[in-house]
Amino acid sequence: MGIMSYMRERMGKLLAIFIGVALLGFIAEEVIRSGSSFFRGDATTVAIVNGEKIDYKDFNARIEASTQQFKQQYNQPLTAQVTDYIQNTTWNQLLASLLLKKESEKLGLVVGDAESAAMISGNNPDPQIQSQFADESGKFDKAKLNQFLAYVQSGKMAPAEMQRWGEFVNNLIENKKQQKYLSLISNGLYVNSLDAQDDYTNKNKLANFKYTVLDYASIPDASVKPTDDDYSTYYNEHKALFKNTDETRSFDYVSFNAAPSKKDSAVIKEQVDKLAAAFKESKNDSLFVQINAETKQPIMFLKKGQLEPKLDSVMFNAEKGFMYGPYLSNGSYKIAKLDDVKVGPDSVKARHILLNPATEGGMDKAVAKADSLKKLIQGGKSFDELAKTFSVDKNSAVKGGDLGTFARGAMIPAFEDAAFDGKPGDLKIVKSQFGVHLLQIESQKGSSKVVKVAIVDKPLSPSSETQNAVYAKAQQFLSTATADNFAAQAKKAGLTVKTSDDVAPTAASIPGLEGARPVIKWAFGADKGAIADQVFAVGGQYIVARLNSIKPKGTLPLEDVKKQIEPAVIAQVKGKMLSEKLQAALNGATTIDQVAQKAGGKVVPLQNIVFANPVIPGASAEYKLVGSIFGSQPNKLSKPVTGQAGVYVYTVDSFVNPAALTNTVREKQQLDQALAQRTPSLVLDALKDKANVKDNRAKFL
């Protein structure tokens, strides 16, 4: 992470477009202004929520902001799954914000001027404010906040920064309105003493019983032939489960693997061997990496655990100049060279004054000015005051140039080397891509062995000859395949037809296909049975696809879910068969042992089962069985009960009632808390279900 990124991490989050407004799992990053681009033409409308148009440009800006925040926070590569997660999360955040904003406006909820001021500068500011102005221990520092607010009011803040600060304040206010709305609902919910008593009994009343079960697995699936009536009965009983929140599509595809051939691998290995020899003789490893590596990583000192495992295990026991590789790692050949080894601090507390060469008349003049400032500080002038006056890094300037405490890997290489190589009290002038820094090391903590490793990597990729040959095969298949002969042609070519079922319109990838967005986008513009009009390049594969089904939004018809419900229907048919068998065993029986003997089962005793945890040891949760048991009388044989794993007959030996609940306060508090935690998400689910949402994201993403 570069130094400016680090500064943004510490203070600049307040000046960035905020995505992180936590609202119990939803992020209310909402500054929608009337007359904005949300009301442009339909050609760029990505969605319409209760009549309010969302322009793609605005939505894409949110995705970009979310993506940047993810990069800064996690420093991980943007895989197809991560991109998919960011896009869907951003959509859910925006949708939740729009719906809550509308409900707040309906009720006339407002945040007054005094309340707004208290949220920002009062004795107990908003949690977001407190989290950004915290000391090293994480405790809110009011002095830091006051310094920043003074900077806001000084008129020195750039217009763009002031606009972002205004948007952040608007976010706080909108979020407060939404919290008020949710609080109105939460405070209207009530748990009474009877609720508390029921909950206490459900958790503490014990049932001791015996049962016998005939498992569904005792009947082979192949021997069960469900009728149309069986399917219809199950479908009608479970119709609520078949509501499709979005249109989904399924497609078949065949893939042609364009992986590197043995010849390709040999050629690349030969190239890497030659590089390794040159790398060993190199006198400027940083330049060598920049010229020859696919991934041009800066060469920095790292402590144990920061290198990939293969290197971590050898480099900390080697001497300077040691070479490792070539070796294969994550689809690339790599060569590693140990550039340096030393013992250094684990973390540094520092501050800086940043000068911009462009406004100082060039790099030389900026360095000369930094040297002048250094002499002033050495002569007794306040670093704090000079930083506030001269530093162009305003985020740290308001804190006297303070950058806080940072570990290795947080700063750009030139700055980090200077900070970790010096000693407390040192004043250093450092040049970087951000300008000229006058750095002061305030303190250093810890001491560990660190290594500087230069790495050159070359991806193990197919040659153009290999790619062309595989692509030609895919094109040949495409030219002969039709909707009717797709499977037959695949079999003839020795290819396996794979199916991606129920793909969402905005999915970025599917199991087995990374980066499959082009295929998915085609699928949502094609007719049922259509063959794709092109060969898709997906990762190291070439794909030919055929659209086999479309499931519309809304309650799906039986035909669309028949394959999906087949296992459950078969289990239901088995349930009828086994129930009849157990009912026959019950005729004339007076004990559970007699029933088990006649049915060919065994008796299993169970002790201390509670209603709130209906799990049968060795089996899955059995809600119907346990619910039936707690509604039964002791010493009576039950009727057959169709459960999750099989059909049961039981007899209750006894119930053990808990001690009388004399004080319901604690039970009520627990139920209240659980209800309060669920309420926001349940409210949002209800609002989404009620909302009129036209989602066109699939056309744009």
C-alpha cells in the first residue's frame, strides 16, 4: 500500500465516497439529489425502483468506489467471485437505502440542525466520526476531531474535498433518519410474559421417549415411480418455495481446453532457465525485475510470514545472493533472489511534511526547501506548525504531519526504507512519486529478521499456435452444432456436455468457469434452444453454449421445478409406503418393541430432548417428530410420523418439567434482543418484496 493510500486509510476515509455506513449488514451510502442523473433517459437506466430511475453511470460510480475500498481494505486480487460479490452487495446497499429513504420521507422523519451538530461535534459524536478520529489504542480523540473541523472551517479545503465532506455529512444524516425509522418499528414490538414463559419451557422441558424408524434409504430410488399426481400434490403443498426472485437461465456447454502444451511448457522453461542465469549475474535486481517480470513487484524488506510459503521456508535461512528456482507457483515459473538480510524494527511511528515539486519549481528546489525546513526544525522550530503550514498532504498536516504507527508493507518502498533504516529522532529527506518528504522518525518498536527478495515470474501460458489450434476445433464444433444435435455432436467429438443451472442475470462466474460474464450476458439475450453465435474465450477454455431453459421471475410452474423436486417427491412416496407398513405393525400392538419387531426395525431410547433443539442424534433435525412428541401423552403409541430421514413411531416415557419461572425479566430481555437484531433485515426483506423493482443490470454488467 502506498503512503498516500495509507493516509487515506487513516484520515482520508472521511473525504472519500463512503461505502461503509453500517446499517446492520446493509450499507446506506445514499446521496440522491433531485434533478440528478438518476432521471436521464431509459437508454442508460440500469434499474427502476418504485418509479425512481437509477442511471448506470451513477450505479457504476458506486461499484468503482466499493471496488477501491475493497482494494484498500483487503489488498487482494479482484477475482470474478470478488467482482460478483461487490456488484451484488452494492446493488443491495443501494436498493435498501432507496427503500428506507422513501419510508422515512413518508413518515416525515427529520434530523434537526442541533441533532446534526451533535452527531458531528457533540460530546458523543456518531460512531463513524469516533472511529475515524481515534488514538493508537482505538479510543476516540476529541482533539483530533476538533483539529479537522477547524481545517474544514478555515476555507483552505479544496472544493472537491469540501464536496466529499458535505456528501459524508449528508450520509450521516440520511443514515440517522433510517435508524429512526427502524427504531420506530423495533420499539413497537413487544415480548410479553407468556412469550417468555413459552421460550423458557421450550428450552428447558425435557422429553424421554423411545422410537423406531424405517429409513427412506431402505427403499431404492429406482424402485419408486412417482405419478403426475404425486408431483402435483408436493408442488401445491410447497408452492411458496418456488418463487423466483429474478429470472434465471440454464445453458449447456462444451469446453475446449487451451492449456499450454508440453511443447509450450518446455519453451517457457527454457526461457526461464536463461533468465535465471542472467538474474544471478545481475548487479541491478530492481531494474531486472522491472524489465523481465510479468508481475513487477517492488523489492521491499519483509518479515517471516509475508513471503509465499515456498520462499518463506528457505530465504530466512539463506545468505545474500542465494537463488531459488525456477519453480512453479500459481501457474507461473518463478525465480527468486535474496538481495539482502538484516534485523530491523517491526513498526515505526513517524510524521512527515510533503512538498510538491510542481509547485516548488522542480525537484531540486523542493529538496532544497525540505532541507531548509529540516534546519529550522533542528534549530528548534515546531515540526507540528511547519507541517500545518507547508505540507500538501492536508490529511496529515492537520495532525502536525502525524502518520501514526505503521508496520512493514504499509508504505511505498522509498519511504518505508527510510523509516525503518533510520533511528528515532532522525530527520530524512525522501523522494517518491508523491513528491519530496521531510520524514521524522518518532519511535520504533520490535526487532525481527527481515529479507529483501527479488522475484521474476513468467506465466505458463499457451502459445498462439496452441490457442489457434484449439480455437479452430471449437469453431468447427460450432459450425456443425444445432439445437437438436448439440448432445450428439458433443458425444461424437468425445466432449462432455456440462450444464449450468439457474444462473442469475448479474452473475460474473459459474462453477467451473471463471470470468464467464460474456457467456451469461449472451444467455440473457438468447431464445430457448439457441446456440451461441460465437466461441467464448473463458479463462484457458473456449466455450460453445446452448440455452436450454428460461425460468421467469415469479412463482415457477411445476414443469420448471419438476427435476428439482424429484428427490423430495420420491421421499414423499416412500413416506406413504413406509407409513402403511408401520400402520400395519401398529395393528394389535401394545408396545413400541412389538411395532419394531413386526416392522423389521429396532427400538432406540432417547433422553433429555428439548423442543427448542429438535435434533435426533445420528440424524438430521426432525421438526415434525419432536413437535409431535411434545404434544403427546406419555405411555401411548403414536401414529406414523413422516420425518426428514424416515417414518417414525414413538412412545413417550416421561416429561421433566423445569423449575417454575418466577422472574421473566431476563427471558424477555433475551427475546427482545433477538427480535431487535432480526428486525432490520426482516423489514428490508418486506420492503423489497413489496417494492416494484425493474432490474436491468444484466444488460450493463
